[in-house]
Amino acid sequence: MTDEEIKTLQDTNKQLTERVNQLESINVDLVDQKKEFKKKLEDGLTDDEAKAEITNLKALLDGANDEKSQLTSEHDKQINSMRMREVLRDAGVKAQNSDAMESLSSLVLDGASFDEGFVYMNEDGTTKYNTDTNKPYGVTDRVAELRESNKSYLFEAKTGGGGGNPPATPNDNKPSINDIINAGLTY
């Protein structure tokens, strides 16, 4: 793992830790408000006041549950991203640079879920299969698909066998140098 990747993971971990602390603070606030509500009930709260307090407590609880779901989702995404980078490294996938590896990792993760390994699903929720091998579609299938796509530039160029990019075809949808110049962009 590169120093840049370690720094990114540390920053992400710090952010998630701060959010967990905020969530714990919300839970403490909820407990305190519940105690206050209980005391108000003992002191004689009107029905309207009780209903308003209950509504307020429910809103706080819903907010805390939403925050917990969001944190869990972000945590799962980070863990899966780390797993994917490790799987790609173990498979010997080499990218042009660390940014390209991050992009490859995201592209390979797209459509995958993790359950004792990465699994790709069809839109209807069934497992996706490689039509050639009749085996579940895996990370190596996705990497091969990306190597053959317009994302091949992300991969490290092969030595002795030409570049990592296939020859340009009219269907690449890439702007020509003239298009770039006409748009006022620099090349």
C-alpha cells in the first residue's frame, strides 16, 4: 500500500470516527431528553405538551437512525473499496498510477456486492454469469471487460507487446485534437 493510500485511509477513518462520535452524542442527547420527558410527565405534563415531546423525540430518533444507516453505508463502501484494491493487487492488475488504480477499483466495484467474495448481480437481483464459461461473473471478468473498453488507458502499458491502449476507432467518442482546440481547451 502506498503512502498516499495509507493517508487516504487514515483521513477516511478519522472522518468516520468523528461521525460516530457525533452519533454517540446524539444518543446521549436522546437519553437526556428521555429523562427530561419522564420528569415532565411526573410533574404533570398536559396531553398537548406530551404529544409535542413525543414528536420531538421521534424526530431525533429518526435522525439518529438515518445517520447510523449513512455511516454504515459509508463504512461498507470504504471496506469494499479496500478489499477491491487488495483483490486487484493480488490478481496482478497494474494501473498507470495510483489515481488510475482508484478509478479502476471504483469501476470494478460498480455493480458488485461482497459476500465471501465479490459477486455481480443482474438488474433483477440474480447472479450475473459469464456467458463463455457459465460461471458467476467475477472480478477477473470485469477487469477483462474494462481492458477491452474505452477505459483501457487506466491500465499500465504492456512491455514488449505494445501500449495498454487499443488503437483508436471512430466509436471511441473521444474528441479529436481539432475538437479540443475548437472548444478552447488546451491539449
